[in-house]
Amino acid sequence: MSGCSTETASISFDFEGAPPSRCTIEGEREFSVLVSPEHAPPINPSPWYAFRYQSNGSENVVVHLRYLAAKHRYRPKWQKQDP
């Protein structure tokens, strides 16, 4: 799987439209995702990113967005998918 996972949560990038990103496990339900531009030097200072997360139980999953030579222009959006 492209991403990272623990026993209770996972982050993945293996779907259409998701760029390859680096994921680091910070805790059982906490991750960091490295968002970086497609090209160096960056064409656009606010690169595209997307990921999917899954978790067991109702506790929150925390995802820190870390940027490499970039920044976001808009607040991140999330979309919930019902099972």
C-alpha cells in the first residue's frame, strides 16, 4: 500500500488523482503528510495533494500537513464517504 498504517488507522495515496506523497507515523492515530511541488523549482506554490484515511473506532485521526518549498492557498477540504 502507498502510505502508512498502524493497527488502528491508515493513510493511503493509492487512488486516481492522488499524487505520491510521503507519510510518517507520529503516533497510533497521528500522521504527517509531506506535500511538495511537482517540479523543482515549483511552478505553483500551492501544490495538489489528496489522501484517504481509514480508522477503527470513533477516536479522531490527526494528520499534520508539512510543506516542502510550498504552501497552501486555501483551507484543506475533506469529504466523508459512507461505507
